[in-house]
Amino acid sequence: MKSKLKFASCLFCLLMTVTGCSSLPSVIEKEPIENTAFLKVGRYLDVNNTNENLILYDYKEALAGDGLYYASWRIGDAMPYKNSDGDIVDLYDAQLYLLLGEFTSNEKAQDNRNEWIEKAKNNYEISVEEETIYNEHPYLIITYTFPGENNPYSRGVSAFGIYENSAVCIELTCQENFAGDLQAILTEFLENCTYNK
């Protein structure tokens, strides 16, 4: 199980760099997927995306054998962006990333959630941190900016939650000129996430 925890941590680190677009080509599929409002992620999480501006962009079940699931949504049209590796990738006004890990116990899920939170605190400049409840499920919400000038995204808001043996991280990041309300977008998204037994 330690190798799964290590793998989950590595994947989360990869997702942390996704917001900086340095690993985007290896994570995002080249072919578009069907944009659907309803998406089942793992065994327990149902996402009913009611925001027409959030377009489903990627969904990975390939890591399901390790209990990991990944999905992303985008806002706005693609613009070419040269990342730190020199690759040209698609950059959007804002992107929402969801990482769900299913573990063998609630304790292991909490350990992973705590590790993900620590990684976020080490990578972001946190301005607000609060515990809150959306759709009857508790989340830790952090609001932050990105340090340095090499990240095309300037700010973000993330939610970290636990449901039974599952841990989830949902991250919404945007470019500096994005006029949308990140907190409102994330709130609507979380209010439409349902955990089922």
C-alpha cells in the first residue's frame, strides 16, 4: 500500500505542475472527449456539472487499478502557450482539476488528504483557509496565488475532502485577467458533487 500512497503523492505533484503547464502534454489527451454534464468518478463520486462554461476536457480511469481517478474541465478558448519545457500547449482562461483517490481505509484517505494539503501549502501562497460544508460534505477550502513569474495562472482556490475511504482534491486556477468569481464557480461545482454508497 505504501507504493500506492507514494504513487498518489507523485501524481498529485504532477497535477501541481499541471497548473504551471510544465507537464500538460503528458496529462491532457490530444483528442477531445464528449462534454457531458454528468460524470461518475470512481465508485462513490457523482459530478453533475451545472455550469455551462465549465467544459469537460479530460477524464482518466487508467489509474483505477491503483484507486486513482482524474478529470479536468476548462473555461474559455484555447490559446497557445510555451511551457518551461519549450512545448506549445493549450492554455485556457481557467481550469478545474479533480483528483480522487480510493484507499483501503478512512485513515489512509485522511493521510493522503493531509499530504495533499501540505503539498499545496508548500507550493502556493495561501491567503485564506477555512473548513466548510457543501452538499452535506465537509471540505477544507484554500485560496491562494502562485509565487514566481513562470506560471501562466495567477491565482486559485482548492477544496480537499474525505468520504469514507476516499480523498478528493478539486483545484480551480485561472489567468490574471479572468473576470469570473473562482469561489462562486467552485461552490457551485461542490454543491453538485454527490457521494453515494
